[in-house]
Amino acid sequence: MSPRDRGPRRPHGPPGQDANEQLPWSIVYYQAPDGTVAALEFLDGCPGTVDAQFTAVLDAVAAAPPPRFSGGGKWEAMHGTMGGWYEIRLTGPGREQLRLFCLLENGTSDELARRGLPRPAIAVITGMRKPGGPCSPSVTTSACGSLASNISRTTRVASRPERRSG
Amino acid sequence: MTSQMLDVSLHERRRDRRMQDPQYRAAYEQAARELAQTDAVIRQLDSLRVDLGISKAELARRVNRNASSVRRLFTASQVRPELPLVAALADALGAELRVVPRSTEARRAVREHDRTRRVADTG
């Protein structure tokens, strides 16, 4: 299923259309049907300083969500076959390229309630890293596309990292 | 209709747990400061533009850029804003960019951080 098929999203709607647009957004992590949370596994595998930077960007964007400028230039709307996705782009130690891929869960209060969300959210889906060079667009599309095909209309949100890490 | 809201506190709980590591906390706070600076500059420029009643397309014309490049800049659709473009936009809006030294205490913290890092690198 394409991210564009996942129901209405209005990150660029007129301000004041819904009270939700004035509030900070939540940050949620996509949990696959088998229980794995690819984004958390990715972040846990990153150097601590990189994990901290990803977290800071997520917090900045959640505090001032689209269409406002936020994320310090490290949060970007993707285009082409990845339209509808957003990515956080960081360079780690040794010029390693790291990317965190996200979707926006937005809508009216009723629409969000149907998905079990108290307010709009940034859904963190997965991440990728590649030493010494840019992430290949084709690889990125493939990795996210396979996840997107598994994402149901109902948001699945990981909630207990302590269990996952033992 | 989902009758029960999902628990969306995982991110905060994970961040709070990781922040107990001083190195993680320092990296997070440094990143947050840097992000806030960039965000503030771009938002102030956009606010100035609105106050002056200038459309994004008109502003783009004034700095000899495509309208889409200015629109992308103000809506975070483009990463890493170019400093020359940002400076040109500020000039076109009758403003200027400045670097303001932080407080003495903040600069002392930077020097201490550098000293600690040099010791760690040589150790």
C-alpha cells in the first residue's frame, strides 16, 4: 500500500482548520505485525551522538510541525517515488550517511481518534545507513516500499521498548 | 472507531532514559541549540516577509531565484538552507544576519568541552 493510499493527510492545510494543528505533535514508532520496530532497532544501532541528533530533530519538528520550517534543515520532504515520505538526513562518524524515514499522521480529531491517536503524529518507520556515500534512491525506495506495503490503515504504535530490549 | 487511545509516550520515555547518559545529553542539547538557531532564522525571515506583505514568489524574484526554491525553504521541503540564499533573502527584506556571542558562561562551557575532547583524543 502506498503512503498516499493511507487516508487523508493535511500537513499543508490552512491554519486554524483544526485545533490539532496548533499543538505539538506526538512521535510514534511503527511496529510491524511481527512485533519488530525497525526504527528503534536502527536508532539503537546508531552511535549515541547520532541517535541524540535524530531525537533532537524529531522533537524540533514535533514542536513546530509542517508546514512550518523546523528541523534545522535536516528534515526534508521526499519526492518522486518517495512522495509522501519525510526523511531526516545526518552525517555520522567517518562521513557515514544516516537516514530516518517518517510519515505524517494528520487529520481531523475524529480521523485521528479512529487511528487511536490523541493528536497528529510523526510516525517513524525505519532508517538506513551507508558508509562514506549517499544512500541510493533505489535502495531507499525498496526498503521503505516493502515496509509501506505492510502498514495498515490503523497505526500500529510500539509502546514498550523495555520489553523489546529485555 | 478505536475506543482507546494508543500509548504515544514511548518516544519521551526512551529519550528520558537515554538522557541519563551525559554524552548523549550533551549531543542532544548541542543539536537542539543548532536546530533552534536555523529554525529561528528561517521563521523570522518568513515572518518579516508576511509583515511586509510580500509573496514568496515576489521575494524569489527579488533575489533572482525560482519561486519554488523560496517556497521549499520556508516549508522545510529542502534540507540545509544555503547561507548565501538566506543572506540574500534577509537583504531583500531589509534585514541582516548577525552572529552574536553567547554569554561568558556559555563560551566557557565551549572551551571546557574542547579541552575535555582533546584530553579524550590524546588519551
